[in-house]
Amino acid sequence: MANEPISTADLYDERGEELESIGLQFQDLGGHTHFSGPARTIRCFEDNALVKTVLGTPGEGAVLVVDGHGSLRTALMGDMIAESAVENGWAGVVIFGAIRDRLALAKLPIGVKALGSNPKKSTKTGTGEVDVPLVIDGVHITPGVMVYCDPDGVLVER
């Protein structure tokens, strides 16, 4: 990302229909409010084993998009997994679900968007899929497409 944060509004004005906007009202929960990068994806339900595994590998500036089916019943990421993501060079994480350790995440140099938070841990069986096409709020997210995030929202390349 350049020195100047990318404004999703300006980017949409420039590129219009090349981009799709996720209409869900994600909360900004990480230390960085502006982040972007190529998408990596996970589909899982109340089980964060794959999130932990993937964020423990080199991120190379990617954004992990997690389809947690919108569940707020358990957290899919907490401070220890987020610290691992920072150490491994991830630009950010967008979770269609919940996180925990909200105050600790806010201090980390990474972008985090999620629907909300819940202190309850998820299961850790490894159920789910990695690097698969996702559809969140009608927006198609294919591994490798660019994802742009700021306080206004999330844009995904078509």
C-alpha cells in the first residue's frame, strides 16, 4: 500500500463497475483502518483452526477473507492469531463473523474488519475450506482478486 491511504470512495469513483461493494456494515477492529491486498479465502463455521493455520503462513501483503456464515456465536480470531498474522506479513483480515480480544486487536498494526465480537472460543477441528470462491452479501470473492478496505467499507475487484 502507498503512503497515502486508499480511499474506497475515490477508488470506486475512478473504477466504478470494475469493483463490487460489500454492503454489510463491518466494524473496524484492527490498528489499521485502511488496508488492501490480494484475497486469500476461508469458508468455515464456528471453527477457527484453518484461520490460525493460514495466518501462520507468509501473508505477503494479502487480505484473508473469512466466510464465517455471519455467526456471532463464537470468535474466529483473537489476539494471538492476529499477532501471528502481523508477524507473517498479512495486510488484513475481513471476517463475516466475530472476533475476540477487541482492545488488543485495536493496538496491532493490521487491518481487521468483522461483524462484531464475542469472547467465546470457536471449535478447532479444522472443518472448512481454504482458497475457495466465496459469496458474501452477493459479492463474489475469488482467491487472488484485490480487496480494498477503509472505514467506508470493502471493495472487491470483479
